[in-house]
Amino acid sequence: MGRVSPNIAEPADSIVPEDEGSGPADVEIIVVTGMSGAGRSTVGNVLEDMGWYVVDNLPPALLLPLLHLAATTAARGLRPPRIAAIADVRAREFSQTLSDALATLTAEGWHANVLFLEATDEALVRRFESVRRPHPLQGDGRLLDGIQAERAQLADLRSNASVIIDTSGLNVHQLSAKVTPMFAAGERRARLAVVSFGFKYGVPLDADFVFDMRFLPNPFWVPELRALTGVDAPVAEFVRGQEGAEPFVDQVVALLQTVGAGYEREGRRYATVAVGCTGGKHRSVAIAEELARRLDGDLFATFVMHRDLGRE
């Protein structure tokens, strides 16, 4: 599938066919937005490789005409009904107009999932300096001034996003690996990312739910288990065999199944569950694997990421 980059906003009447059948239909729409330098282009490339029709730098006012066109032409087999629109601050009055455009879509019966990409100030500064480009909102100020202005401008969009991904510690390949299962073709269940992490490296910023496994004994202090990880059977059996481990997993599974039923009713398609321990090597890994195994079913399509596995 190709990617297009509209340079001007054509009048809506000139691009929407007057065929019957234009409407929400079965068109799937993702709006990719977020902080400049957080990886929007990378996500666009991943989605394009997966068969999505990617439109880069789309003016928010063109979202609805684009969907009308997709619905009409998809009915004739001329356009795939999976649209990914990348929108950013290059569009004038970006935040407000994108919020208005999304509200209009909802009012007319469309459901657009918003993927918001973010990263820490430190990570964004490092990325901009590595490519020697100014921030689009920097003006005559410092690079950090532009980043902070954009973060403030996007605060409302972030709070209403369907899924948030923090790319601070992710390289291009890791971001691709995280995005791919979220938007797999033909999967109608909610995608649930179960992420293990170490508290000493920080809580994932994109987590919808955070669970702390430090109430369980640490296999690190068992000499024969120290060099292993939670994906190894001896560690997994040790962790699950501790007092309180199985009741904890049972209650988390019950909680998330209740949440998953609500997601299904509300049309939400993505969520991230973060499971933490001290270093992200033993307890969190074992419990994340168990949660992903037990939650994969009618409500969720789960996948696991071990963020800090392999760190010293």
C-alpha cells in the first residue's frame, strides 16, 4: 500500500464521491499522533508494511472526507478499509482542530482509535540533536522550549488517546515489535500488551495498569536461580509456588476480564498491563508470562514484552 502526503486541503466536496454507501461501514481508522521525535514515521512504516493505507501529515479537517472516500471505494473493492492517518503539529492549530475532527467522527458514527507516541524530554533532545534538526515549535528559543510547548499543547489529546506508547527506551526494531501485534490484520479482540519491568529502571509511562510483584520472595537470593530468568521453568515454578502468588494472578485475571468486557462494549482495542519487580528479571517476568497465557481468549489477544530483561 502507498503512503500519500497531502500538501493542501482540497474542498471536501471535490474528493468525496456522491455514491450511496458512504459512511462508517467497516472501515478501520487509526490516528497516529504525539510528540515530534517520538517515532511517528517508524509507526507509519510498520503500519504500511502491514497493509494499512497510510496518509502522512494529514490536515485534521480532511479526516472525515478521507473516511467517506474509503467507505465508498472500499465497497467497490478499490481501497482497503484500514486507514492510518499521521497528524502532527505541522498543521495549524493542530491540537484543537484534531480534537474537533475526532469529535465530529464520533458524532457521525465513526470510531477512530488514537495512538499517541511520547518520550521523555531527555530522549527527545537526544534524538533532535542526533539529526541536527530544530523542533517545529522551537522558534527562536531552545530545543527544550519547543518540546515543552508541544507537550502542553498535546495534553488533552494524550488524555483521550486509545493507546499511549512511551518510546524513550525503544529503538526502531523494539518499537516495531511492540506496534505490530497491536494492529495485526483480522484480529477483532482487544490487544493486550503485558509488559514486565524493573522498578529501578522506572515505571512504563504508557501503562494502563501497574502491578507490583515485590511482595513475593525474590529468586535473586536463591543461588541456583540467580542466573536464570522468569522465562525459565525453575524460576517460574518458584515464583508461582509462593504464598499469595496464585490468588494474586486469579484476582488480576478476574479484574481484567471485567475491564475487557467493558472495552468490548466501548470499542476500545488496545491496553497495556505493566508487571514490575525490582530488576525486571525474575518475578515480574514469570507473572507477566502467566497473565498473558491466562488472559488470551475471547476478550483479549495478548502478547508479552520483557522491557528490562537482559539489563545488568
